[in-house]
Amino acid sequence: MAVSLPDTATGLEMQRPVLLAGLSLIGIMVWQLAPDGWRIVTLFGLGTLMGLVLYHAAFGFSSAFRWMIVRRDVSGVQPQILMLAVATILFAPTLAGGTAFGHAVGGAVAPVGVQVAIGAFLFGIGMQLGNGCGSGTLFTLGGGSTRMVATLAAFIAGSFWASLHMQWWAATPRLPGIALGEVLGWTPAMLLQLAVFLAIYLFLKRWGRVNPRPVQSRPVLQRLVTGGWPFIWGGAALAVLNWLSLIIAGYPWSITWGFTLTGAKIARFLGWDPTGVWFWRGGFTENALNSSLLRDDTFVMDCGIVLGALLAAGLAGRFAPQLRMPPKSLAAAVIGGLLMGYGARIAFGCNIGAFFSGVASTSLHGWLWIAAALCGTWLGVRMRPAFGLAN
């Protein structure tokens, strides 16, 4: 979802209470995380920067895909191609080395099969009805969108619901994870992907239309602080931040695992018993369920995105929650959130974990994800008017 930022935003004096709240919450999180060491605190800081970048650049995936389908406006998609190209260039040598600062690193690689295609298709529908995506839900929530409260709640519920069915989905036809870097070598894979990005960019330039944002008259430094960034700034910054996540966490940026874990924590608090549930039995998932949420990298970074966007909204003078929500819009938010949650879980991620991080890791499941998600987006765009949502 895109957030437009007006030229009238003057910064710090407009919403000092919001800035104070954002800084206070960030400080509390750092205080809570500090006993677990610099790593988790640094990842929270990365998440905070991601939230600020997403908000200040209004860097949305769902709106960009919708503009392309409805208006042939590719101004939001072309910066995504740049983002993927920069991330691929940064990821390739890091993944080729296999380590960073003495610890192992690995890409976002997942099986290629039916569950990815179906999950991404559902996600594509859901992000048009929910008016956001994985990252968009978090940064627009932090920026003051009350509608996103409903979307996020349903997103969490859908993610947990899908975790109960993962054993069934794991039995559907699929190939093991395939990373082009491991098959072709990292340099040839990087060059191949860059060639594909260039071809897509040139095709979109010829086929589509570009509606650039109005040129901001404010100084660059002021725009950096108060928002109204060009999409290209946001795309480049997110590529670098994702690479830093790979180096520090050992794996690329992910979002929706935090939703699945939160849903499971809530369900267990309400009486659900995870004993015997395939997905939650043994290994990483069981350990995460039995540990504090504040020790989970993805959850902590998700919190950072929300608080970073809150801080950015205060800097931009744009934090203005609207409490009124038409029933049809609320229904779309809930249905969209459920579809995104369920789809992301079975597809091994959302627009960030599967698409952005997957493609940057040269994983074929990332390419399959975006192809299926665009099909779902096409259907979701056509469903929006039934819920009173404009295209």
C-alpha cells in the first residue's frame, strides 16, 4: 500500500508527541533486548530503519502491482527491479563465501512446487483486498492506519491456521530447493539474473507508462528526515538493509514467520495444545514456541518496522488514525489478511521472505512466487470494487 506524503510536512514541530512515543517505545525495546546481546539489538535497529525507509519512500508492493495491471503504470515496479538487482549483486559474493564475520550465512531457498504456486496466488488476492502486503501491513500500521489492525490480526490468524496443515502441503508435488548460484556458480547466476532484470526493465519501459512523483522542492537533507523519498531511494536502501540482515542474522530478511509464531503463542495461551502437530514438533519451530518472542529475530525485526514507521510518520507530520471503517472495507481487510497469512505460510514467505529475499538468493521458488502472486493480484484487483475499494 502506498502512503502519499504532502509537501506541507514540516517535520519535528508538527507531531512531537508521536516522535516522543516512537522514541520511547524504541528505547524500551532496546532495554528489553539488551541482555541478549548486540546481535538482537542490531537486528531490531535494522527493522527500525526498514520501517522508516518503507514509510518515507511509500514503498509498497500491492499498490505497485495494482497500478501496473490497471493503468500500465510501472513507476512502482521498476524500482523493485533495481532493488532486486542491487540485492543480487550484494548477496552473491556473501553467499558464495558461506560465512560473514565468522558465522555461517545462507540464502532464502525453499522447495519449488504446488504449495508455493497456490500460496503465492492466494497471497496475491489477499494483498489487494487487505490493501497491503507483508511489509506494507507493518509500515502502514506503524504510520497510523487503523484498518491495518484488522488486516494484521487476520494475517496472524491465517498464518497460524496454515501451520496446522503444513504436513499435508509438504506431501504435494514439489522439487527440492534450487538456488541458481549453487547450480551454475554464483557469478554466472548473478549475471544471468541481472540480464533477466534488464530484459524485464526494458520490456516494462516499452510497454508501460511512468507517472513520476512531483519533484519535491525541499532540500535533500530535509527530505531524508521528513519523507517524500523517490521510489529509487527506497529500493536501493532496502537492498542494502536486506544484505545487512543476511550478514548479521545469517539469513535474509523475513517477515511472516513472526506472524505464525505470534498466532501460535496466542493459541497456546487460549488452550491450544501443540503436542502432535507436525509443524510444531521438534527443531526450530518447537524451540521458538517455547522461547520468548523477544528472542525471535523475525518478530523483533517486525516490531522494529512498526516503530520505525511510527517514528517516520511523526517526522513527516502524517500520523492521523481514522477510526471509521466501512463494513465492506473491514470485511476485505479480514479476508485479505487471512488469505495473505495462509498463503505466505504455505509458500515459504511473502513478498519479502519469498520474493525479495528468495530472488536475491537466486532461489527458483522466489521466481515462481512472483509469477503466481501476479496472477492472484490480477484476480484480487477485479474483486476490489465488490468491497468498495477503488482501483
